[in-house]
Amino acid sequence: MTYKSALQAVADPMRLQILERLREGPRPAGQIAAGLPVTRPAVSQHLKVLKDAGLIEERREGTRRIYAANPAALGELRAFIDGLWRDALNAFADFTDKTEDSK
């Protein structure tokens, strides 16, 4: 998984909503789709994008497919976002240090 594909996958509000549902635990596609304002085939397409990005995993139980969030991939995404945050804070600290030095 690359952070770029993960960010592109969750940029879609419906995929983000699906991923949020999977935070609560593994679910079959029908349960994920219940109550969403899109068709089941549309949910399946969104699940495929999330799976291709590595954010979710799929396992079969008979004829059902059970989807779950991929903790390792979410950890990689979090590490990327934490890095952005750390870089922004360091840049701000450097800026304030330079501002203080120029006074």
C-alpha cells in the first residue's frame, strides 16, 4: 500500500463512510450496504477500491464475503499523516526561532 492510493481511496465520502463502518468490526457486504444511499453494486465497487488500496481485507465464509479494516495499512497511513504533522510543527518552530532571532 502506498499512502497516495490510500488517500485517493478515502477522498471519496462514500468510501470513507464504508471504512468508518468497518472500524466497528468485520462485516459482510450486505450489512455494510444497509442504510447507505447507494446501491449494493456501488458499495461493492467502493469495497474493491478500498481493497485495491490495501485499506481493507476480504475473507470468504461460504458464499459471503466478510470485509475488515487492515490495521497494518491504516498504521502506514497514520505514519504518513503523523510525518506531515511533525514536519509542519518543525517548520513552524524554525520560523518562530528565526523570528525571535531577528528581534
